[in-house]
Amino acid sequence: MAPVPTIKLSSGYEMPQVGFGLWKVDNPVAADAVYNAIKAGYRLFDGACDYGNETECGQGVARAIKEGLVKREELFIVSKLWTTFHDREHVEPIARKQLADWGVDYFDLYLIHFPVALEYVDPAVRYPPGWQYEGDEIRRGKATIQETWTAMEGLVGKGLVRSIGISNFQAQLIYDLLRFAKIRPATLQIEHHPYLVQQELLNLAKHEGIAVTAYSSFGPASFKRFNMEQVAEVGSLLEDETIHKIAAKYNRPASQVLLRWATQRGLAIIPKTVRPPHMACNLASIEFDLAEEDIATISAFNRGIRFNKPSHYFPTDLLWIFA
Ligand SMILES: NC(=O)c1ccc[n+]([C@@H]2O[C@H](COP(=O)([O-])OP(=O)(O)OC[C@H]3O[C@@H](n4cnc5c(N)ncnc54)[C@H](OP(=O)(O)O)[C@@H]3O)[C@@H](O)[C@H]2O)c1
């Protein structure tokens, strides 16, 4: 297997360009998925409070370390601050809880998951807290992004996290954050696939020295289980005829073409799968190069379609993060 390339972050640390996504990895299989992924060669794991599986993911890590497959310092563990913990006094306690769940004493990267603060929910009451306060009720919190970012910087100072970053942020707020950040965001994690290319946001990130990680690289595939009408309206990228034609040229599966399109554009990727054959396949996507004309053909799929919006998951007139 070819070594996984790394991206040098503004924090000075190297981040693997191909990692493993942990959203919707169900609890009973999460430990095995992480363990199998380490065996397959993954070193970066993309977790979050909201995924509700950090304890089990940590168990997979512990087993791999115990068996001598890998050392902690060879792993790159990513986690995220959930929206209900944005107040300055909640950032460190929740980061410490998440570290304890993973069974590690630092995160390599800790991201603000979404640029919106919701009202605090005590982890003893409900964990993970999710979007809704109770029933369908959304209660926004009072913390500004500056308050939250300053608290994130405090985590770096205490050695609890090595790098900090943002997710689901767009240009205006990034410019604002760069005005007050003492530590600049090392990475920006965004939804990115051929239906949502976001070239201008990528240009901004490049110019500001912020590495970008793509999530939901297979587009609608990840959102099938939510019965979203937006998914039904567009075709599957994994079954798309043009993607298949390109894939046939290289004798590669469509999945690898979608992933390589992203990494050749300079992004990191974090595909999720619970199937060992898919794990190996996704990691091997770096082993070939697409021609520029094929990259351009895939980029021309862009339709500005965003699947990962709260308003797609539950009825809400109160939370329009990407409006
Ligand atoms: N920051 C955020 O707000 C945010 C939002 C969404 C996601 N993320 C992160 O990004 C990661 C990846 O995104 P995602 O989970 O939405 O979606 P994804 O990686 O685009 O797609 C996952 C889906 O594709 C299937 N799949 C994986 N490899 C495949 C292959 N080689 N061939 C065919 N099907 C394949 C998986 O099924 P099987 O498991 O059956 O293989 C699963 O249904 C997440 O797990 C999470 O870590 C972050």
C-alpha cells in the first residue's frame, strides 16, 4: 500500500490526507470498525460528540494499541465541540469528557462542529444532546464565536488539543474569526462532493493557509437513511454514468474516482464505511491520478446542492445555518 500523504497544518502538525469518518458508525460495531480501519492502514479518525460513539471508537483504538498495531502518537484523532457547549465555561469540561470517552489525553484536532450556539444541555441529562432542546424545540445559546474560539485556544494552551479548527463555516464568519484569532484555524471541514464544489470557499481557505477536509464525499449516499427528498431528486454519484465512464478509463471503481477528485484538488478526505473491503478501497484511492480534463468534468457536476442542513432532518423554522 502506498503511504498516505500528509498535509502540513498552520499549527505545524502533519495531518493524513485520507482518514476515516465516524458519523453513523453504529455503537455495536464502532470499536471493530476503528480497529479494522487501523489494521487497514488508517491513522486519522474523524469523531464528534454528536456521533454518540466516542467511547466505542476509543475502545477500538485501545485494542489496536494493546495489540501493538499502532502507537498513540501515530494516530491523528479528531473530535468536535457540539453546539450546546459553546459557552466559555463548558468548552474545557466537555473536551475533557470527550478525551476520557476516547481514552486519550489529547486530541490532534478539535473543531467547532457548527457555527451556531445552542442552549446548554447537561450531559447528565442527555448525551449527546442533539439539535433539539426538547421535542422539536430549538433554543439558541448566547455565546459568540469569539467567546467559543478563545476557549478553544485555551485547550491548546493546556495541551488538551494540538490543533483547532472549524466546520461548516462560510466566508463571512471566517473573515470575522481571523480578526480575533490568536491561533488561526488549522482546518476547515465542509460538505464537499461534485454536487457541492464550493470553489470560492476553497480559494479563500487556500489563501488564508487553512487546510480543507471534505465530508460526505459520495454526496447523497450518506443521506439515504434520512429519506430526504433532496436525495431522491438527484442521482447517485456512485452510479452516475459519467463517473463510471471515467472510472473505466482508469480501471478503478466510481468511489475511488470521487475520492481522488477531492484529494487531487488538495482536500483531505474522511470517507465512512463499516465494511473492510470499502475501507481498503477508499484508502487505495490515492494510488492513481485523474487527468485534469476528468477533474474538470467532475467539477462541472456542481449544482450547489447541500444535504447536511438541520432543516433537512427535522421540521424547523428556527435554524437556518446556511441561509
Ligand atoms: N463536520 C460535519 O458536520 C460532518 C457532517 C457529515 C459528515 N462528517 C464526517 O465526514 C465523514 C464522511 O461523511 P459521511 O459519513 O457523511 O459520508 P460518505 O463518507 O460520503 O459516505 C458514506 C456512505 O458511503 C458508503 N460507502 C463508503 N465507502 C464506499 C465504497 N467504497 N463504495 C460504495 N459505498 C461506500 C457507506 O456505506 P457502508 O458503511 O455500507 O460502506 C456510507 O453509506 C463522516 O463519517 C463524518 O466523520 C462531518
